[in-house]
Amino acid sequence: TPHHTTPPHHTTPPTTHGRLLQFSTGSSRVPAQGFKALQRNDGKYQRFTLDAADGGGQFGWLPLAHTCFNRLDLPLYEQKEDLKDALMLVINMELTGFSID
């Protein structure tokens, strides 16, 4: 019989989902019309996207959010647990603000 695992989103509380959404999009709630109605900072519709990050630099192992564009850059992790740990770290930080590289 095949080995099945429970996806991480089924084992996390709803508050964690809201924090991840807040980190990624700047809002802790999905629009009433769903993800298709996400907007960027100028009011235009912008789909949520995941992109691969190069993982370089001092903090390159952490996910990077571009809330103005509803985009989450994720480094490539060798283990699912590493991805989960990195996401939990960034969404539980009480940091706000932005930087321009």
C-alpha cells in the first residue's frame, strides 16, 4: 500500500493560515470573491504567485514576501520540515515594514 502523509495545511491551526496570508499578501483574509480577487497596491488584480528564490545572502534561507505583488519567494528546501520551520519562523515574527534592495 502506498504511504500517505497529511499535507502541512491540514495540521496547522486557522490562525497560522491567516498569518501566512498576512505575510504573503499584506492581508490576513481572502477576499470574498476568492484568491482571484486579490489586488496589488495600485488596485489592479494580481494573482498570488510562488517563485523560487536563489537562497543567497545572510537571510537567503528564509521565505521572502512581496506583499505589493502577492508574491512569495521560497528558497529550495531539501526537506518539507525545513520549509515548514522557515515559514513558521517568518510568520511568527512581529516585524513590519519593508526594504528596497
